[in-house]
Amino acid sequence: MDHLPLISLAAAWPSQVVVVVAVDVPNDDSARLKALGICVGRKVQIVKRGDPLIVRVVGTRIGLSGRLA
């Protein structure tokens, strides 16, 4: 089975739906992202690229700083 390349959220294109396979940020940021619904296994749709990156998670739009994306 072929695997798709891993990319950061910031590298995904608008309207693209991605699945989070890892959260590689410091623990405080990881806990905040998890509280927002961004966790391993979750589908995330990219709404707008840039800083902030806008994503849709579980029907809610969330802005993420470029550092976190």
C-alpha cells in the first residue's frame, strides 16, 4: 500500500482535507490544540492559508498561527 507524503497543515491547500497523524509542538501548545479538536486521527479541512492559517475542525473554523501550523 502506498503512503501519502506527510506535510504540515501550513503546506496543505485550501479546501484540502487532511488527517492529523502527529502533533509536533511543545506540550502546552499540544494541549491547547487538542482542546480545540486538533488531535491525531482527526480530519481537518484547510480554509485559508497564511498567518493565521484557518482550518475547519468538527464544523468549527479555527485560526492557527504560522508557528503552530
